[in-house]
Amino acid sequence: MRYIFLITWLIALDSISKLFALKFLKQELFIIPSLLSFHYVENTGIAFSIAITGIVLKIITLVLIFGIFWYYWKEEKGKKSFILDISYSFIFAGALWNAWERIFRWYVTDFISLEYFAVFNLADSYITLWACWILYYYSKNKN
């Protein structure tokens, strides 16, 4: 993969943000009252705090990561599309670091809270925003 440096940088950024949350978010910090706040949460579930736990969650996580990587490697890598490569790099970075936490710590650190929504982290943002971008890209570039 051509974007190892980007993936490494994104993982470092997510890791630093989670360390910041652990060290400094002892109580909820309101950024925009009734909309956006930061607070430390140990998420033992899957995306958006869906309650799947234990070894089943670890297996699902690994299968999804390998499936996405395999698809990228077989279908997208050969297209030499800068935007697809960047998009998949963000998705891999988010998925890999969340998976590392889930496998070795048994939870993922979340700290960004939007009112009436789940608590999430930068890695979740990488995955969600860039997956949406890929869907948009595919809808406009049917090839």
C-alpha cells in the first residue's frame, strides 16, 4: 500500500486524542452546550455502542478488516485512484487502531459526544466520513 505514512500518522493522531481523553476528561467538557461535548467512555460494544461483546466482537472486527483490505487489494488498488487510495487509507487507519484497542484492551476509547447520538472517536470519524465519500464517489463514477 502506497499510503503507509498517512495511515501511521492517522493512527498516531487517534492514539494521542484517546490518550488526551483518558488524562484530561475526568468530567464532561461542553464545547457547544446541548450539542457537542467531550467525555471519556470505554466502549465494550461495536460501532455506535451496539452491544456485541467478547470473542465474537473480536472475530467480527478482524473479518471486516480483512474483508475490506481484500476488496481494496483485489478491486481498487489497480485503479490507481488517488481519492480511493486516500479514502481507504483513512478507513484502514481507523479500523486498525480501533481493532487494536478492542483486541488488546477489550474496549475502544470514545470521547466525542453529539447530543442524541452515540459517543465516538477520531477513528470512527475516519471510517464513517471516508466510507460515505467512497459511496458518493462510486455513485458518480460507475465503472
